[in-house]
Amino acid sequence: EFTPSLYDSKAALCPEDGHYLSRAKVPFSKVPFYIERCMLCGGIWCDNGEWDILESLGFHTEIDQMFSPNWQAKARLQELAERERQVLIDKLGPDIAGYVLELAEVLADHPHADCAATYILRKAELKRKEI
């Protein structure tokens, strides 16, 4: 099992030219980690096991993009969506969470999705008041 380097959270210097390394977070593995790049020489530095994870995720061919603000913003949104999904599963159980996630997909582009969401909230509120 992969364990990030103890030094992964610390600033580092390029082994080639001694300049500070820029870091990019890779949040898509079970254990998030950082890869480093030297802005001067362009060298990419991975700790033990990180390259294998990049390959398994298909990111080994888009390392340059991973350092862009746009890529990092998309990564944060995906990470947030995954956390929200996991909270649903933890709180509702996998079966009900599956229904909710499926319904969310169905309603995502519907012009009256807010009507369905309001109905569900009101129904739950009325049920709580009965108890």
C-alpha cells in the first residue's frame, strides 16, 4: 500500500540546480500526494510509488497541465464532489445514496429541478414533525 513520503508536505530544492520546487497536489488516489517540478530546469520529481499511481490514473502524460491553476481547480471540484458522495453513502447507506445520486443526475439538466428538491425537503420536514 502506498504511503506518501514524510517529506511530501515540505518545501524542497531541485536535485539538479538547487532551485525551489513547485508542487501540484494529486488528490485522486486513496492517499493524496504531491509531485514536484523545477520551474528552472523543468525536471519532474516523484517520490517512491507516486509515478506508478500517476500511470494508473492516466495522469503521467499530462503532468504539465497538473501544475496549472485550471487543472488544480478542477481537481479540487472533483475532490469535493467525491467527499460529498461519500458523506451521502455514510449518512444514508449505499442503497438510498444510490437513489439520491441517480435522481440528482436525472434532475441536473431539468428546468424544474428546484421543484423536486423543495418537495423532498418539505416531505422530510413534515415527517419529522409527525415524530
